Amino acid sequence: MEGIVSLLILLAFLGGGMMCAKSTFAPKPKGVTCIIAVILRILLLFMGIRIGRLGMNIREVQTIGLLGLVFGSATIFGTVLFLIILNGLSGGNESKHKRGRSESRRPSAKRLLWESLGLFAFVIVGIVAGKILPFASLIPNEAGTWTLYCLLFFIGMQMMQSDIKFVSLLRDRRMLLLPLVTALGSICGGIMVSPLFHLSVGEAAALSAGFGWYSLSGVLISDLGNPLLGSAAFLVNLVRESLALFMIPLLGGLGLPHLAIGVGGATSMDVTLPLVETSCGAGYVPLSIAHGALLSLLVPFLVPFFWGFA
């Protein structure tokens, strides 16, 4: 129920921005783009601060760090592999949606990599601040939440200013197919590396079924009786989200928007949504939201289901 309520709140802010897009006080499209860029960096900073305040000791990090890194990478690998297969079966036609930047103006891969590194630098600065600055402990976790709400408000505004045809998008089978393939690839990726850590198929599938939603899957597994794997699940999804920060601009710039959306997992409807919008175009925002929303709804069901086979 909590996940559904959170989803409704996110959609409310997105819808509020859409309704305000045509009002007299709405910024021009270029102004909205600048505002989104600033808010995104603030959000990444808050995310880093939250990580820095976790306070895990060296022994705990050594125990679960490798597991989180390998499984997080494996879920990304499985997603990319399955979506490449899907793209091949569909004839290699990525999309006919309206793109946010023309082919001739597409930035080079080198520039996109530097953009990704620049964004990730805000996370690193936040982690350091969360560990060493006394006032960082005074920043409530809700600060990041409200920053995300503001971000979605302006993304909704940008969607309306981009004149997206929502009716035609609702007829697109990818609205359902893309998240299902992402889920299947993520889970299979985790199962493939499970022998490295002597985990059962059920445990591996449960660890992989968070789809980047680290604030929920880790709590679910801890409550199901294994706090150690619960901490690992947190890191698995944190690693996935961090890798997505690098990969989304690169994949979007290379003309692979479905892969860019897929690597973000459940975060494609919120945290990584701005990266999808700027890298792939505003026309992919509805698909990205639908992708993340469906995966988010699956997490509270799939994690306990797979854990039952552990």
C-alpha cells in the first residue's frame, strides 16, 4: 500500500506540472530545462548525503560490498542482454517517438561520459559531506523527497511544452513489454552469478527483484529473516542506480533509448527520469514513467515470492 501511495504522490506532482505548463507564470522551455538541470544535481547531492550517513563499519562493508557490487552489475548486464535480444527480434527499430535532440546534434560518447562523471561527482561530494560535516546530520531525509517532487513537477511541465501525443503512446505495446523484459533480465542476471556466493535460486532472485528500489527491497528481505542479505539487497540496488547514472546518457546518446530506460529499473519513473528525458528526448518520458511504475508495483510482490523458495 505504501508503494502505491508513493506512486500516486509522484504522479500528482507530475500532473501538476503538466497542468501549469500553459499558465502565464510558467517558464519558457529553455528556462524549464535549466531548472531541471539544477534540481537534478541537488537531488544527487542529497542522495550522496543519505548514503554517507549510513555509518557502516569496515567489516560490514567487506562482508556485503562484493555481493552488492556483483549482483548490481549482473542485474544491469541481464537487462541489457535481454533488451538487445528484444530489439533484435523487433527488427532493430528502437522507436518512432519524438526525440529531444536531432541526430546531427547528438553529443559524442566522450562528452556524454564526462556528463555522467560530472553528475556522479555530486553523489561523491554528498557522501563525503554526509560523513565529515556535522550539519549534514541535520538535513532530513524528506529534503531529498521534496526535491524529487519539485523535479517531477518541472518534468511534467516540460512534457506538455514538448507537445507529446499521449493517446498514441497508450497504444504502444512497449508500455507493457519493456518493463517485463527488464524484470526478466534483471532476475536472470542475478541467478547467473548466484553460484559465486553459494546462494539459492530463490535468494538470488529476491536480491535481484528490487529493480533499483533500494529503500524497499532491503527492508523486505531483512524483515523476512536475513538482515545480512537485506543489507546486501540495499547495496545491489544502490549499485544499479549508480551504474545507471553513467549508462543512461551514453545509451541515449548512442540511439538506444529502450536500453537507457531499462538500466534504470524502477528508478526510471523518478530519480533517473531526468536523465532519460535529457539523453533520449521528452518523447520517452511517458514510456520511462510507465516502465518504472510497473516495476515498482512488482517489487513488493516479487521479493517475498522469490524468498519463499530460498
